[in-house]
Amino acid sequence: MQTAHTLDVLRTQVAKLREGGDTVGLVPTMGALHEGHLTLVRRAREACDHVVASIFVNPTQFGPNEDLDAYPRQLEVDAAMLEAEGCALLWAPNAAEMYPDGFATNITVTGVSEGLCGASRPGHFDGVATVVCKLFHQALPDMAFFGEKDFQQLAVIRAMARDLDLTRPHVHSIIGVPTVREADGLAMSSRNRYLSDTDRTAAATLPRAMKEAIARIEDGQEPAPTLNAFEDELLGAGFDSIDYASLVDSSSLAPISALTGSAARLIVAARIGGTRLIDNMAVSA
């Protein structure tokens, strides 16, 4: 596996990978890799001739009181994991390479970015859209792979690609990969390592309670009281607060008060022991 730290080297290496018409799949990450990330790499290897993974802890998607400085960084360990999975090229720029002096451009995707995490993390999705657009232009992948755990992020990236007429990757080549979970159902996340043993045990309540709430909604119970009871269960299990627990349309992410026949999603963000956990699951109409 080759590693590029500068844009010139990245472009040279990507051009070599493309020789003979080979295809390239991109897996953008912020490092601190786990099985969820490696699943994305495997999916990319199945679909493309070569895989390029990026590791960049993007400062523009962190708020002033968020965990940028504490976010885990383990480049050598991550690189070894990627190489073991057959990744061809690692793109690992620093902040100065990604945002050179005088950088003054910001991408805002309205609509799908405005509620849910967008409401509780102002500016977060501007940072996501901007850095992912740059990654797409830097690596020019045929396909890109993202975990569905960050369902709103995936919607923002697809909207950005559609609105800006990106062709590498085309919006339909931005692939959402189902959430990878721990044995007890908790969605894998780099932030899970922040949890104490007690909080980690309590965190397993989240996916279990989500499944139970979804089953009740699918059985015809009213969503609003069902979600109120869901939030009470999380707080009773040891969660400190719930940013949101919303039943939304899967395409627009607009909140819905009842199942309408269109695809729906239960999307949740909750805090426990200072760690913010997000999750989402499909709801059948």
C-alpha cells in the first residue's frame, strides 16, 4: 500500500491505479478505524479494482465545544489495518494541505442538513460537505462508500453531489453500507472507546429500545407517545440526555407523525457519560 501526504503525490498515484481503465473506490474516514470502516473497504474492493482510503480528522466539522483535540489518532495502526484489507493507497493529508492559507470556500447543503444533527451541531454539515467535495475532486473516485450509521451525513453528501453535478463519483455511485454492530447491537463507532464500562453496558439499551419502538410503530401505535416512552427508557437506563429521537421520511429526512407508505427511518442521537451516540434503523410502512 502506498501512502500520500501531499496532493501532488496523491494524484500521481491515483493516475497509476487508473492505468488500463481500472476503477477506483474511495473510503473517506477520520481514522481510529474499526470493523465498520473495514467493512466499507471490503465493499469497495468487491465493486472496484482499487481502493483509496483517506484519513483526515476534519477540523471544520467540529464545533467549538466538541472533541477535536481528543479525537483518537492512530495513523500507523490504521495504515496497517488498511494494508491488511488490500487497500491500494492511503491519502493522509494534514490540515495545511487540505486547507491552505487563504482557504475561503464553504459548501452549505440546505434541507437535509437542517434538522437532527444539523440543529444540535451548527455548521457541522457545512464542514462535512466541503471536505467530502474536496476528497472527491482530489481522488476522482468512480465510487465512494459511507456507512449508513451516519444516515444524515450520507443524505447531505448525496445532495451535494447531485446539486454540483459531480461525475466522479456520480450521485448514484455514492454507496451507503449497512451499519456494522457490536454483538449486543450497539452501532460501531470510534467514539465508543470513550465509554466507561458502566456506560458501555447501558449504551446497549439504545439499539434494543429502538427495535422495540419500531415494532410498536409498525404495529400501529402512535409514533409520538411511543417515542416519548422510548426516550424515558433511555434516560432510565443511564443516558444523560437525548438530542433527538425522530421518525423521518428516509429521503427528505423531514419528520413524519405517522407511517404513510413511504420509506421511513427512526433516527436518534443521545448522550451518555459525555459521549454522543447516534443510530438509525429502517421502519417498514
